[in-house]
Amino acid sequence: MAGSPCPVKVMQDVVEKMNMNEITIVFGQTESSPGCTQSRVDDSVELRVATVGRALPGVECKIVDPKTGEDLPDNEDGEFVARGYNIMKGYYKMPEATAAAIDENGWLHTGDLARRDENGYYKITGRIKDMIIRGGENIYPKEIEDFIYTHPKVKDVQVIGVPDKQYGEEIMACVILKDDAELTTDELKDFVRTHMAKHKTPRYIDFVAEFPMNAAGKIMKYKMRESAVEKLNLQADNSIETA
């Protein structure tokens, strides 16, 4: 589970099937080691599996508008930023990259989308660069991934945006089925459509054997998008410029 967002269902299975009753989640990244937030062992199971907890001692965390940098209120999606002893001094001999990541007030801009509730618990909702903009609607792949993951025949899933001449982007779900499981595209679309808003239902479903990963084991969504453009013959749509 390390190194990437963990679906709620996986955490529930770990608690119930592996008897890890005190497992907690730490949220952070290499630039903010060892972490920014963590859930506590005395938090409810729901909080421990569905949020990444509260700010760690000595670390300031907040949610800001990715475009303006303005602070956002509770229960509104924005970029997670952090400041404290855990933030790196900078990238080695890369002053421009450092300035792009850490602002003049010392806040690390993580590139992660999140929201904070009224009790100070944070929930990661996706990556800014992974966000799909379909016909002007902001769609967060993680929300759709977490739901599709609950299907009993699904082993793993990644949701990406692919180019579309009408809406700018369309939703594509790349799905790995469990061993010997059979599931059709229409069955999976119906499953999503009956539980989520219509515009969040993937237009494309691709059943695959594996996801492209880098040497660190992280899934490369940009590679999946490139492959989808070729597979679906979307080269013309991909060339359309958008604002």
C-alpha cells in the first residue's frame, strides 16, 4: 500500500481480514518526510480508513486554491500545502524547481487535491495533474476508482482522462479483474451509473492485465493515456487545443 493512495475498501479488508485493528495512515511525500498528517489508533475505524488523519505535531497544513493560493474553507477541495520542520530545504542544485515547489512563505505545494473537515481531518481526493475536466466539470479519478474497486470482480482499477473533441476530456477506466472473473463493459458501466452521477460514468472501459509502472513501483498514468490515444484512435482529438 505504500507510496500511493489506498482505496477505502483495501483498508477495511486489512482491518477485518488481517486483524490489523490499529493500522493508521500517514500522508506525505519525499519532500515532506516522514509525513504531514496521520490518523490515530484511537480514531474510529471510519476515520482511519477514509481520511489521512490530522496534522502531525509541529507541522502546519491547509487547503488552498491551486490557481490563486488563497486559503479555502473546510469541506472544499483544493491543493494540500504544508509547512514545518519536515519540509525539505530544496532540490539539490535545482533552485528553480525548489522555488516552484516551496513558496516564499515556506509552504510546500504538494500537487495533491484534498479537503479538510470541520474537525481537522484531511481526505485526499486526487492529484491536480490527474484531474479530468469534462465539459467544464472537474472530475476526480480517485472518487471513481474507490467506487469501482468495491465491485466484487475487480482486483484493481485506474481512471484516466482521454481527449475528446466534444467535451475536451472523457473518462476511461482501466480495470484488472480478479482471477477467473468475467465482467462486461456494459455491466461495469451500469454498476457505476446506478451509484454515481451520470457524468462520472466512464465512457471507455479497458480490461487489462497490468498497469505501466516506473522503477519505484508507481503507476504511470501518462503512459496509460498515451496508450489509450493509440488504442482508441484519438490522435485527432488529442491535437485539439483547449483553453
